[in-house]
Amino acid sequence: MTIMKEPSVNPERPVYGKGIWWVAAFCINLFILSICTPKCLAQQILTLDSCRAMALRGNKQLGVSALKQDVAKNLQRSARTKYLPHVSVIGTYQFTSKEFSLLNDNQKYNLSNMGTNASASLQGMGSALNTKIGQLGQVLTQLGVPAEVFQQMAGDLQQQMGQAVTNTAGLLNTEGQKIVDAFRTDTRNIFAGSILVTQPVFMGGAITALNNMADINAEMTENSAEARRQAVVYATDQAYWQVISLRHKQRLAESFLEVVKKLDSDVQKMISEGVATKSDGLSVSVKVNEAEMMLQKVNDGLVLSKMLLCKQIGLPLESDIRLADEDASDLGITKTAVLPDRQAAIANRPEMKLLDNAIDMTKEATHLLKAGNLPQVAMTGGYAISNPNVLNGFEKKFGGFWNIGLLVRIPIWNWGDVAYKVRASKGATAIATLEKEEARELMELQVSQNSFKVDEAHKRLALANTSIERAEENLRVANLGFQEGVITPTVVMEAQTAWLQAKSQKIDAEIDVRMAQVDLQKALGVLVP
């Protein structure tokens, strides 16, 4: 905040002028504060742990992994339901162009014309009876019975017999038609429904294998998410230390530029005094240009590196961030502690767990395929209804019945289909096992290499510290000799360049130690905090 001095009071000036001056000063200071404050507040100071946490929260692939885990859990729950009874309701309607018939056409015709067919026999019997009546009339006439009386009686009897035959034929035809109508099913419109309960009893181990596969799938999604988290943390650490490296090199480039500019100023003064040549001045000027170009490159690289880090942690690319280790003169590098058990560490790596899951998955797939050659037993029960009601002469009403049963399926012959599939699944298990062994060897080699890199990085850092001490002493001697006039500007520039290289090598060595430690943690599967 700008602090303004109180002006001297003029006795001739009115007293209220002093208050106006303080109000104006307060407004100016408030305006300056309003300009500076947003910039200060907008800048965020981030540590490595905060960057990791932000990257883990904002990474979209981790969100996808979380959704995959939710999907796997739902599939796991779905597999559990295969042990339980399942209830289903079935309803159907069917229209047919013809109805089902219990009688054939000849039976229908004979029953419908039963009286007509019987009337021919009755008429034959009437003709025979008429013949007998005629013979009886001759006998009665001989005995003295008047022929007119007998003929009248015979005519009445024949008329009554004919009427009886006609009536009997009609009655039989009617009753026959009733029988035909009673046997009609009227099944052109069929309504049916049922409630079915199915309880698996033994499925050859298929349900158990299916549940085991669902459990393994859930573990695979968790291990995949863990591998993704480690990859995100690893990429975040790389981006973070890249920014730290460029920030330190930026400060080094600024310091080098100041040193070179001071040398250029001194050389220009010496040229004006005639104790140095223009060639020396041009050499130093070229060095100044090189230092400016180097600083510009570092600045551009720092901007791009911060943009990459912002993208990694989920901030806008233009965010003004500041890292906690940017201004640290020492990055707090210590010698790596004693390593944990490598075999146990490799076994805990998510990549190795995923390979174990792949082997277990192929084994359970083999069990699932073997179930195709084993008997399957299930209990069924329910209630079924239909219209027409088949339980009561196909009446046009809904009727139903309870039922319970046992379903057994025994595979007899499938041309070796299941056996071939089982062999293929066992081959997949063997492939996954070989891939796991190869991955284990590569991981062990990776751990050994990263351990060696950590040791080498510490050695390079120790050598860089020694080089800095020598370079600083060399630069001090060169500057002293230049001030005494016994050393040329070229020698001083060489000492400055050597100092710059030593400082830059130290920065690279520190970052290499950090990244080697991160690589080792990732190789051991302990990168995620």
C-alpha cells in the first residue's frame, strides 16, 4: 500500500483543507489496493500433495473407473439372484381360423342324421308288419270277421306307425345334433395365463462359477482404478517437478543475465577508458544476447509447463498458480530409505493383481463350460388358467389349476462341443499364466533398474554440488583477476558459463533424484498416498 506523507500546514490555509487531503489519500490507497488484491488472491500456492489430490478429484478417467466399479457391483448383485427362485407371469391370446374338433366330419354327419338313418330300418319293419297284418286279415275274414272293419283298423294302425316312425326320426336327429354341438370346442379365441415359479436345485456348478466371475470382475475394476490412480499421480508428479525445474532455471537464467550485463557494463567502461578492445565488448554483447534468449526460452517453457500442470489438476489453463517448491533453495532431497520386500511389493502392484484376476477369470470360465456336460435340476410350480376352460368341457369361462414339477436336463451327446470349449478355456488360462510370469520378471527388472537410477541420481547430485563449489571459486577468482586487470573478459565469460552449467546440472540432478524416487515408488506399487 502506498503511504503518502502529510503536507506541511500553512497557517494562512483554512483548517478544512487538511481533512480533504486525508480523504483523497484514503481514496487513492483504496484504489491501489483494489487493483492489487484480486491478483494476489487469484494466485494459488499449491503443494505436491494438493496437486495430487486435485488431479485425483478432477480426472475424468477416474470418474469412468468409478462408474465401472458401480457397474461391476450391480452385476455382482445380479449374479447373486441366480440362487433364488424366480417368479414370472405369462399371458397370451390367440385367434385361429378354425377351431379344434373332437369329432370328425363323418361322425358329425352320422350323429346329426341319426333319426333319418334309423327311419329306413323302421320303414322296413313297417313293411314286414303290413305283410303280416294282411295275412292276419285273410285269416280273420275266413273266421267271419267283416273285411271292411279289419281294413279300417289296419289303415289306422299303419297311419299311426308311419307317424311314429317320422316322429322318432326327427327326435333322433335333434338329439344327435345336440351331441355334435356339445362336442364343439369353440377354440378360435383362446385366452391363457399362468404364474410360474422356478427354483434351481443343481445347475452343474454354473451359478457358482457365474458368481465367482462377477466377484473377480468387481476386483478387476478396483485394481484397474488403482492402476489409473497411480498413473494420474505419476503424470502429476512429472508435471509438478517439470515446473519446479524450469522455475529454478528461470531464476538461474535471470541471475546469469544480471551477471553478464554487469560484465558488459564493466567492459564498456573499460573500452571507453582504452583498457579493453571493441572485440571484447562485442563478445560480451553476444553473451548477453545468448543469456536473454536462454531466459526467453525458459520463460516460454515455464508457461507451457504450468498450463500442462493446470490441465492435469483440473484448473483453467490460464490459472495463476504458484508451487510451494518454486522458491525453495533446497528441495529437501534425502537418501532413499531401506526398500521394502520387493516380491511382496510386486505382488501388491495393481498390474500384477489384474493378471491374477485374468487367470482366475479363465479358470471360472472353464468351470462354467464344464457345467454344460453335467445334469441340471430345477423345481417348478405355479397356477395356469385358460378360456375356453379345458377342465369342464371347453366352457367359455376361465378355469385353472395348480401344478408342481421337477425338471431334469441330462446332456447325452453334443459332438464334443463342450469338451473343445473347455480345452480352449484351459489354453487361455495357460496363456494368462505365462503372461503373468513374464510380467513378474519385467517388474523385478524395473524395480532393480529404478533402484539403480535412484543411487545414480544421488551420485550425480553429489558431483553437481562439488562442481558448483569449484565453479563458484573459479568465478570468484576470475572476477577478482578481471578487477585487477590480469584476466580478460573472455576468461570471465568462460568462468560464468561454467558456473551456469554447474548450477543447471545441480537443478537437473535434484529433479532426477525426485523423478527417480517417483519411478521407484511406482515400480513398487506404493505411489498413491
